[in-house]
Amino acid sequence: MRRLALFCGALVMAATFQAAPALADLRVCNRTSYIIYAAVGYESGLQMLTRGWTRIVPGDCGAALVGPLSEPSYFLYARSSRAHAGPARAWGGRIRLCAKETNFAIDVPVGDAHCGSDDAFLMPFASLSTGHKASWTTTLTGTRRFSSPQAARTAGIGRLLSDIGYHVSPEGGPAQDAKALADFRARLRLPSNISNADLFDALETEAQKTAAPEGYSVCNDGQSELWAAIALRSPHLSVARGWWDVPPGACAKLLTIALSFDTVYLLAEKHGNNRIVSGTTTFCVTDVAFEIFGNTGCTKRGLTEAGFAATNTRGQSGFVVHIGDDGLLPPAPRLPPPNK
């Protein structure tokens, strides 16, 4: 399993306070130019619980754990969005707890070095000593300190525009960024009064389509929700895994390590088992989440046989598939930079 490259981002303990019961929670504020995904862990009896991911855009705060806090300490890990270009950024510490690449809730015995599933792994969390406070707020910063949430928000928009391919400063250049942002809005037909949340959603989605980091991702460019499954085959291995839920306009990362196979097989369905991506190479599947080794004797094993489409990944460490309403689409082109 590929690990994130750790970035020496400051993990700052900010504004510890007692809040009204309805607002009591563990909050994470993002004072960086990156979209951040945060995970939290804590002990409950003899169990270690980890939960993730909470998405927090630049300049905003999010509740990584909702409800009054009761433990003397909690654990936090955060990473930058996969949409951003360049090395991944991470904020953490020395406490190794279980996490997954996708949204997760993991409960394991305290001190257990095993996470209980093949797609879970240990990540370095930082300890937060909350002293039994009902509420706690932690602010994540980077090498550049922004003077206000708005400054971080402006820099975050500039960074995502740069990730997509616009010629702007990754830390925010007001005049140049304003022109690039206007061009981006026009190309995607976004309203001029779009909310910050919707704007960051659109920017991150487009940046995900542009980037092809290590691994295998599926992007849903259609209007209907999709469920995707993949399969790998070699002389020594045959395995199929599914299902990943891919909402319209979103992307899901199905493999998170550098590709070493010349072909990755893909199956995608809409509601009602309407298969819009399939092929002639068969693997065993089920209607619920599965990981199945071997692609023979499916019926005898109480499984269903399905034909997967072959996608050519030869020579590539990262690959992004785009699916429209009627099936596979050609790779999405990079948005050109604005006219000078």
C-alpha cells in the first residue's frame, strides 16, 4: 500500500473552549491553500475507534467528530486532496492508527497492530490533549501563514486553478486569479454568485479529472449514480473487487498504488443492474461488496459471472477512466489557460 509523503505542516492547537452542548464537537479549521481531508481517532473502553474522512476547504472549519467530547485525548490525521498537483501533504504525528483511502469507520482492540481488513492500513496520527473539554478546535497551517480565513480561501482557489492548468500563482495572485476564475466559470457555465462550497466542489472535480496520480480512478461524467468494480489478472493472480459508489460529477479511486498490470478490467452499472461498461473477460461478482479470488466456477461457488471491459494501462503508473451516460468516454482534455 502506497503511503502519503509526509509534509511538515504545523499542527496548531487553537482556541480551546467550552461550547454550548449543541455545538460541542472536535473541530478542524483549514488555514492552508489545500482542500484537506481529516480523520480522527479515540479510545472507547478497550476499543480504538477511527473515523474519516471530513472534507474541509481552505478558510473553513469542519466537525471531525460531532457531539460533546468526553475523553482526555484524541488523535488526528489529515491529508491534502488527491486533486492537487505535486506531492501529497499530510499533517500527523507518531501514533499509528487504522485508516482507509475511502470513507471509513474502524473499531479494533487498543494496541492491535492489525486493522482487520485488506484495504485498511496504519497511518501516523497526532495526539490532541483536550483535557476533558467538551469542545476542541485545532487549526491546520502550512509553511505560509495566512492572515485570515478569506486569505486562505483566495489562495485555495488560486491553487486549484493552477492544478487544473491555468497560469496563476499557486498561493494566489488577485488580478491574475480573478481573470482565470472568470474564465473557469464561463467554461463550466457557473453562475457569478456561486457559493464558496459549490465553487470548491467544481474546482476539485475538474482538478481530479486533470490529475492522474498513481493508481486507478473512475470519474462519473454522466447524470446517474454508478457502481464500479475492477479486476486484475496475471498468471499467478485473479481477483475482482467491488462495489464503489460514484455519484454524478464525482471520482472514486479504486486502486491506490502504482499500476503494475498492463490491463485493468472494469465493470460499471447504473440502478437496476444496467451495465454500461462491460466486456468479454469474465470474473465472479456478487450484488454486495466483494473481494473474490479466482475467476472460474462462479456458479458452483454461489457467485454470479460478469463480463468486464479491458482498459489498457501499459506503461502507466496512474490511470483515470471517464464514464458517461452511455459508457466509456475518451480521456477528458485539460482546460486550456485563459487567453492573455
